[in-house]
Amino acid sequence: MLILQEQAIYYYAIFSLVVMVGVMLKIYFGHDVLWFGVIGFALAIALGNMMAYIKLHKSIAEVFFVQDHFSLISVYEILFGSQNQAFPLRYANPQRDANGISVHYNDQIIYLKEEDWEDFDLIWEWFTQSQSQSM
């Protein structure tokens, strides 16, 4: 849960700032601010948590290869024990540029940055090795 809070702190700040501006405007115009503030901050926390969950889903933590399949495992899947899916390597269609690899995975195009992966060249090797074997 602490990792979720750590990811959400930025979003808490943004949404809380919006609520604080709203409270200040309500005070300026002479309206009651209690319920607006309470509901606004509750919504700010809920939206911050939702944005953190989305960020954890999109943050890839592991690339896992098994025979002719691979899996991209997100931080969310590791933290909460969710099931991940293996995807055939022949459909990955990896493409490398100067900064990373783009891979087709589960109806999405995922970009793996070289700076984020210690064994980046090994990952590229696994992807390209599968293509050469299938031809």
C-alpha cells in the first residue's frame, strides 16, 4: 500500500490544489465551504489513488520469456498477485531504435526504454532470436 501512496502523492497534490482553489473561490464569494471541502478532498484522494493504479499497471517491471512466448509483468501484477498472460513471440514484432524497443503485446504497443533495463541487449537478443527461428 505504501508504494501506491508513493505513486499517488503527485496526483494528490494536483487534485488537492484544485480543491483548495475552489475553496478559496467559495470563501471569496461568501458561500459555505465545509461540504465542498470535505467532498472535494475525498474525491482528490480517490482520483489520486485511481491515477496511481493506472501508473502501476503501465509500469513494466519484468520481461519474462518461456520457450516461444513472452510476458510483460507490471508493477501492479507483482504487488497484487494478478495473473499475467503469455503472448507468442512471433506476434511481438520488435523494433529497435536509438533509445529502446517497441513491442506488440496484448493489443498494445509497449515501449521499453534502454535506460530502464540493465539487460537491454539480452532482451533484444531474445526477441530477435525468436524471429530468426520462426523463419
